[in-house]
Amino acid sequence: MRILVVGGSGLIGAHVVEVLRERGHEVTTVARTARAGVDHLVDVESASIEELRPLLAGQDGVVYATRTDEQRPVRKPIYPVFRRDNVEPVVRLFTAARHEGLTRGVIMGSYYTYYERLHPQWRLAARHTYIRCRVEQAREGRAAAGPELPVAVIELPFVFGRAGDRLPNWAGPLDRWARSRAPLVAPVGGTAAVSARSVADVAVDALEQRRGTDLPIADENLTWDEMLARIAEAVGRRRRVARLPASVAKAALRLGGALQALGRKESGVNPSHLAELLLADLFIEPTTGRPLDPALRETFPHSDERLS
């Protein structure tokens, strides 16, 4: 296969490129900034259909592996901003891919859309602009692609791993906290977690099999205190993680939402309703059964390794 990977220099995109090449496929990479291994510099968020078509010409498939920071506060109204960043580029990309006769595609999505299907009573898309746009991204991207171009949506939880100097965007604060002398506290609840390598394997499988389904993925399910404890152990600062009362977590998040509202700002995942997600077991079954520890240690290297 000949595959175009949009976001090919990012954490997940780089692993997808690696797995594709290991399996003997040809890869072309697209990114917004110049880095080693990037074939074309294109801002896909603003590129038109006609600008995208030459990149897609002669390809068999395309992977969309860019993302938006859902926690970034944006001045209201935020829906047009998140739709511009998450939905419209995908619609243009897969419209161009359909015109060029591509036969397979993958979107790197979010596990929040999995829970939107699983627990409609949570009203996630109604309460969180980011989740609403992820739902629209999958639906409208597939509509733009048409029936001859099946598009798999990989619903990503917390992704661990490293690609060169690229790390998960949420890793920095947790790394500093785990290495500090500050006490570690975590609420009830937890999350699914996966390595970037596992994501890449599932993505390439989907391309090879021309799958057009939703694919939630997890290597392990971790409670928040388990995750923090394993991160602390990985960096060489093993210690106990205290349990944060649910009432305290709810109050803190509601305060954050109120402060954002005073500034006429909001984030894609609304802090006023975030407690309902944070305190839930956001687990995915079945898991792959792959051990997460190697990717966890890549993300949070031991202090001795950082000095060497």
C-alpha cells in the first residue's frame, strides 16, 4: 500500500509510519513544521480540497493523526473554533481522498466518543464541545469519504510512549509532579491507557483490512492512583498516593469552570462537568493484554537515565 500520514512527525503518526514501513508499505508524511522525515509541509487545518488533492494523488490510503488540545481555554463562543480545528480539516481531507480514488482511511479519534455511545445518559456531546466535535468529525469525515473509502476511527485513551523528542502533551506536568517532593493525590475513577506502538499496529491492521468501524483500544485499565504510583516508580520516586475525596475534586473543578466563565472563556472539556468523567472508570474491554510498562518508562524515564 501507499499511505499518506497527516501528522507523521507526531507521537502517534511517527509510530504509524514506522509500522507501515516495517510491513513493507510506502509512506508519505505531511506535517505543519519541518522535522526530519517530513516529506511535505502543509497546514491541513487551512488547506483547501484542491490543495490537498495533489498530496493524495496515487495514494491508496490516508491516516489523520493530528489533534487539538481539548483543555486549552478559548474565548466564547468556542464551538466554531473546535469545529474549525477538528471537523472541517477532516471533511476536506476525505473529500479530496474520495476524489483521488483512495480506498482506505484512519482517523485518530478520542475514547470520549466511545463513552458517548456507551452511556448516552451522560450527555457528553451536549456538555463538552470537544466531544461534540469528535462525534461530528467521525460522522462527517465518513460521509465525505463515501462508501468506497471505509474510514476506521481509533478511539484513543491516554497514550504512552515517545517518538524522538515527542511525548504525550499531558506528560510534562505529571513528570514534574512525580519527581517533586510534593505529595501525590488522586481521586476515585480511572482510565484506559495504551502505548503509541499498539495504536500504530491497530491503525495499520485497519488499513490493510479496509476496516470502517469504531475501534476503542486499551492495553491496560488503570485507576488514577495506580497510574500516578507507576509513574512515580518509573522516575525513581516511589511513594504512596493518597485518595482525594470526590467532593474536593468536584468543588475544585466547578471553581475552575466558574473562573473560566468569569473570563468569558471555556475549554473543550467543560470543567463544570468534568468531575463526572474524572470520577468514573473510563475503562475499555477487552484490553489488548500488552504490557504498558515499556511505553510508560519511555514517557517517564528514571532520573538516572535522564542524567546519562
